[in-house]
Amino acid sequence: MTERNASDAVRSRKLSRSIDEDALRHPLETRIFVLSVILNVALLILAVVLATNASDWLETHPTIAKHLDQIRALASGLVLGPFP
């Protein structure tokens, strides 16, 4: 294994570890972490709602409406897919 491959392997192992909330460095970092998780979940829910129920809105955006089946499939995969 080359030196670069070894460093890439170490870096990927570091990135794949789960986040330890107790080890966060700044006192407000926990609040910001929780807020970002809530915001990400809200955006995912909004995307799913728009893809499934927003037919009036989609009529004014034909580019998005053209790919609606793919968007719905991706949204379903994100919601139903397993998380590592």
C-alpha cells in the first residue's frame, strides 16, 4: 500500500466514525448540531411533500415536472433507505 493510499484509508476511517456529541469543542456546538439535524430533516420532509403533493407549483416549473418520477424515486429512497 502506498503512503497516499494509507493516508486515504486513515482519513476515511476517521470520517466514518459516528459523532460523539460529548466530545464537541464549543459550548454552543451541541445546540448548533441539533439545530442542523432538525433543519436537514425539515428540508427532507419539505422535498418529499413537494414531490408528492405540489402539482399546482409544478405546473409553473416544467423543468422539475419533467423529472418528477425520478425525484419521487430519489425521495422515496432517501426516506426508506437504511442509514449507516
